[in-house]
Amino acid sequence: MTDQAALWSAALAAVITLSLGDGRYDWLSFALGVALALQIAAFYRPAPPEPYSRWDRCTTAGGFGAVSGLVAAMILAWPVQIVVGTPRGCRRSEVDLDDCAGAAAYPWLGVVWLTAAVAMTCWHWTTVVCRPTPPPS
């Protein structure tokens, strides 16, 4: 199980950082992402599946994967921006160079988020949901 307060606070912080930040991603977004990942890890406790509906187990795994993927996108925003670089069109346009560089990396962060979300959902599903329930003692 994941503490819901930890999961929701990580989601809120990641959304604010990724969507409201202006300009380039920097080392601070990387550091915030690492801190949020550590927060999720600290409150994550794999537990045997409880006898609740399959829908609940799917939404729990999906929610954990979506937020973990968002935090991964936040962690990787700065490295992705470095790899993508500043497009040549930024230098010729009247758009601020910092805003243009951040906008160039932004579409790639969607791919990072989706990939990480699917991976973390599958990981959660295999470690928590598909784990056999221990016999009652």
C-alpha cells in the first residue's frame, strides 16, 4: 500500500513544477523530483492483496504508476532538455531563449511520463496485486 497523502502531495508538487514552471528545467526540478521519489519510496509498503474488487486493484496500480511516472518525468526533465538542446529556431525568433528551450523538451516529457507510468503500473501490479495471498494463521 502507498500512503495516499504521500502519493497526492507528490502528484501535486510534480504537476505544479512541470506545468507552471517558466523557461528551462534546471537542477532544482531534478532535485525536487528526486525528493518526491524518495517520499513515495518511504511510504510505499507492498502488502498482500486484500479481498477487494479487481477494479480497485487496477485503479490503485494505475494511480501509483501515473504519479510515479509524473515524478520520473520531473526527475528527467533537466536531462531530457540537455539532450534535446535549444532548437536553432529559438535563436532566430523573438521568443525568449529560456522559454523556447523548455518548450522544446516539453513534448518528450510526455513520452517519458507514459513510459514510466506503464512501467511502474506493471511493477506495482506484479509485486502487489499478483502476489499470492498468504494463508491465514
